[in-house]
Amino acid sequence: MNNQEYAKIYALLENLTPLELDCGSLCGGRCCQNTLEESVCGMRLFPGEMEFQKQLLLEQDDGFSFPSGHLVVCRGYCHRWNRPLSCRIFPLFPYMDISGRIQAIYDPRAWRVCPLVRYHQRVRLQPPFVRRVRQVGRILAADTTCREFLWEQSREIDEMNRFLRLETVRPPICRRCPGIR
């Protein structure tokens, strides 16, 4: 993915959030904090996104650090328009199933940080947000490197779901979900 493609993807998600209100006001912005002192916590960057982020941050300190080429760590503040893609889609992920179809699902890696994942049965996410995450996933899947990344991350999610069993609950948007109430 090049910078122009990431600019389009960022724009698709610019004004959409999981809830109609700032969900960070409910949990104290836990996803924007590096709360585990024993290790560095952050969001994974998508392939090629580091170059785009560096372009955005050339002229300002925006509260991010990049301890590696694949991870961004938030210092608790940022300009919303510079948020990485993982922050824009959180707590969802554009999951690629075995057949290659993209779905927007709750990311089990958000379980310990985000109450929206833990209380998914009581809190409904905004449908336009969920649909846009799925649309972004389809755009990413058109790029070979990003498609491989989605595939690898989806298999990691499968492994985590062996324990959390989030695949057995109703997804954020579900037209027809066989076997799921």
C-alpha cells in the first residue's frame, strides 16, 4: 500500500467511531495508554503504514513513538487525524476467513483493554462504523502484502478465540449467522 491509498483509507474512517459518543470517555481512554509497565504495548501497523505515518508526523510531535517498524505506541494524546489504522478500527479487525471473505469482527486482542469487547452483548456498535471497517478490509485485501498480513492476523485471532470463544457470539453486524443466536 502506498501513501495515497492509506490517505484514502484514513479518510474513510475519519469521522466514524464505534459509538455515537467518545467511547474513551467511558473507560478513561484505556486504548490510548501504555498501561503495562513490564512491556511495551501498542498497535500494530499495517504493511506500508509506517512510511505514511512518518509523512504525517514530519512537522509535529503527535504523541506516538515507533519502537519497531511494526508497532506504534501511544503516549496518551494525539491529533485524531493522525491516528494509525489500528486505532481507527479498534476494537474491530477486518478478519479474513478461510475462504478469503472479509468480515468486521471483535478483535480478541482488545479483550483486556476495551470494555466494548467484554460487554459486546450489551453495547451495540454503530453499523456505519462496522461496515466501514469491513470496506477497509476489502481495500487492504486487494494489496498482496496487506492480504498476507490480514491472513496472518486472522489466524492469530483464530488461535486466541480458541480460549475467548468470541467467534461463538453474535458479530457487531450479523445478517445471517448460522449457529449463532
